[in-house]
Amino acid sequence: MTQKSTRSKIFEIPIIKTDPKIKLKVPKYETKGSVGLDLTANLKNKKTFSLKPGQRTLVPTGIKIALPRNMEAQIRPRSGLALKYGVTVLNSPGTIDSDFRGEIKVILINLGEKLYKVKYGERIAQIVFNKIEKIKWIKVKKLTESKRGAGGFGSTNLRKPRK
């Protein structure tokens, strides 16, 4: 079976650096199949800082963007940082709304057991873009029925015994 190529629309997103002197590169896709673009740490004076176990901090990226309406950007962890060091994005995924024009910053937390040093220019998170559909609430007296009904956490038998 051959895989068909599907072309999707490429959105143009305006981007600026918070300071024109910043030497960091604009986020880019690392591979052809990448969905997220890596965000880098833009630390003052190109310094390194230590993130202790259990500590969280706000890390600037040095970029601002202007999203089109009905689009969001999500900030997500980098899997390698999470697996190797326990460093992740605290409010994952963090949402950037289309009307936000401030600097993109990442809330990092060290859930690992050792001190982690964040370096200037280090790839700390990734940004993913999504088209968003707006909704309108419709007040009703009763919802339609479903097989699951009101079954909550664990109601789909996540740990069903194997036969």
C-alpha cells in the first residue's frame, strides 16, 4: 500500500524578536515530519541558571508572534528533557490565544531528582499550531443518550484483565 501525500495549507505567522540583537534563530521544524517547532531559552546576558528539583520558573524565548483569528499556539514539553531529566512544561499544553502579542515564555518545572542547568539557546519546549472552531452554547432540557452515559474516570475499563 502506498502512502498518499496530503498537502495542508501553510499559514504565515508574523514573528519578531523581543530584541533585534538576539542571536537566537527563529523556531524551525527539525525534520520534515515534525509537528512542533522548538523554542529556545533566551536568558539575560546569555547566562545559565539552575532549576532545582521541584522548582518551577518562567523562561523567556525572545520571540513574539501574531496569530490569525481562530488559531492557537500550544506550548508542549520536549520528550527528551522530560524522560532524561524530568524537566517539563508545567501547564502543558499552554495555550497562546490569537490576540496575545507579548513575549512567549515557558513555565518549566524540574520533576527530576537532580539539579538541571538551563542554558542560553537550549531547546526547552515546542510550539504547535492549531485551527480552532468557535462554539455557541445551546441550552437544552436534556442531552442525547450515549452508551457511556455519565460514566466518569475509569468507566471505560482501562485495566480490563487479559484473557
